[in-house]
Amino acid sequence: YALGATGQMMIPTAEMQETGTFMGSANFLPEEVTPNKFNYPTMNYSVDMSLFSFVELTYRMTLLKMRTYNGRVGYHNQDRSNTIRIRPLKESRYFPAVVIGADDLFTEKATQYWGDYYGVLTKTFGFCKAGIFIRAINRLSRKALLVVFVILPLFAVS
């Protein structure tokens, strides 16, 4: 399950794609990973562009299940959202990479299903990467909070 931007599933990392990278994706989203307003599975599709080594932009469409004027229920509408990620500090021998990001930044508040502001630190230690993810806004309830997740995925670093 992904929102189209660089990261691990629905958890962002401070890693960025190489300059000039253009990616597209389509994802199935079960009900469990969607905002509370969604009481059905859906899907999204997106394009992601890395204009520079420190900026990444994502444009995403999520299918909305609705009832039409003649009573038919189906995926007849889409929610547009976007992500911007900026990396002010690249990973070095002693310091982690730092990324500041915002999801669904330009959408009106009534339909800001994926809205989030976050900061991420990622550091490589030999054969694994460690990350700290700090979320400033809870996308489901829209209440301000501060949540810290420590992520220690183990995988080979090439």
C-alpha cells in the first residue's frame, strides 16, 4: 500500500530518488489502510517526479465510491492529492538524512483525506537503516499531535 512517494509502504523515509527520476504507480488500498470516511476498499494511482536531488513531487488520484443521481453505486469520482518532500540535509558519515514533507497540501479541508505534515530522519548503519518518523498532523482525525515511530528494517545495502 503506497501513496506514490518514496518510502516504505505508507511510512516515508528520508531517502530520495535520483535527479530526473519519473515514476508511476497504481495501488489497491484495503479498507483498513484508508481514512475513516472510506468504508470500502479502493485504489489510487500516482506519478512521482524528482526534479532535483533534494525535491520530490507526487500527484495522486484516489477512487471514491459514490451514488450517482440515478441511484447507481460505484467508483464514479476521484480525490486529487499531492505530496511535496524536501531534503535540507543529505546523509553523511555522521549525520542522518532529513526530509520534511507534506501530503495533500493544496486540497480544501473538507476533502483532505490524506493530509499530513511530517519530518523523517534516516541513517545507514552498515547492513541496516534506522529511521525516526515524526508526524505533526494526524490525517484521520485532523487533530494536532506528535507521534514518533522508530523503524529498524533490516536489509542489505548495495
